[in-house]
Amino acid sequence: MKIEQRVNYGYVIYDVTGDITYDNFKEVEDYIKNTIPDNFNNVVLNIERVPYINSSALGWLVKLMKEITIAGYQFFLMNVNQEIMGLLKLTNTLQYFKIIPNEQVLVEKEKKKELDKILSKVEEEQ
């Protein structure tokens, strides 16, 4: 399992590659907790390259999401495959997560926000 951090449009994105299991989830949790920059509000766990999450790791993921939210961040899952989505539904944990279908949706949403800000300033000036 491998995890890397990057930033896109004001979102801190953690790209995870490989299975997430009880044995390695602590590594994911520690990496995220220790590297979230203070000047960002949005944390995204990109699991596009995660073929499998076991139920124990899923419990830790819910705990991590709650801790990050209490710390003042918004937490998102991105690129959730059908198997993991099925596990989220089966375990009744889907309700705890905000899901971003893919990075293109994220970028388009942020571009729209920027455009709306510009247009509202133009309208105020008129």
C-alpha cells in the first residue's frame, strides 16, 4: 500500500494505491493526520487505485473521517469503485461519507465557484 499527498483547487488529496486493511490502516491514518496543512479546509481520500477495503479498515476510516471533521476539515472519498461502494452500503456507513465521483467533477465544481464569484462582483459594480 502506498499513499501520496497533492493539492488541487484548494483540496488536499491523498492518493492511495493498494488494498486498505486492518494491518495497514494505521499507516494511512498517521500519514493523513500528520500532513494535513493548516491552510486547507478540504481533505480528499482518492481511492481510485484501491481495489479492496476490509470491514475492519472501514471502521477505522469512519473514525478518521469523524476526527478530521471535528478538527474543522471537510472529508471526502473520491473515485469509489463498485465493490467498495457495495461495502459502504452493506455496512450502512455510506451515510457518513461525502462522495466525489471523480477529480473532473471536483475541478468543475471549483471552477464554477470561481466564475460565480467573478460574475457576482461584476453585477455589484454595475
